[in-house]
Amino acid sequence: MKKVFLNILSISFILTTFGMIIDGDVVKTTMLVRFSEFFLMWAIISLIAAAFYFPINYFLRRKAV
């Protein structure tokens, strides 16, 4: 289970980093806003990935039994 969480967090970290690089906001914001935007987006992507992964994995294992 720990490996699954680490995989979800690492994939969402990569997606968040890629999204922040591509975003390229023209508006200059403070570092606090940038960090909070990054970590909150990372949390949102992690929650979405977990919300899809765990139910699908549960139903696939349940059906195999």
C-alpha cells in the first residue's frame, strides 16, 4: 500500500511540475502564492488519482475472486 501511495504522489508531482512550467504566468506573484499554488495543485491531482485508482483496483480484485 505504501508503494501505491508513493507512486501516486510521484506521478502527481511530475504532472504538477510539468503544468507549472507550461503555465508561464505573466503576472508576477509572491513566492508564498507560488508555493501554495504548487502544493495545493499537487494535493488536488493526488486526490483525483487516488479517487480513480482505488475504486477501480477494488472492483477488479473483487471481480477476479
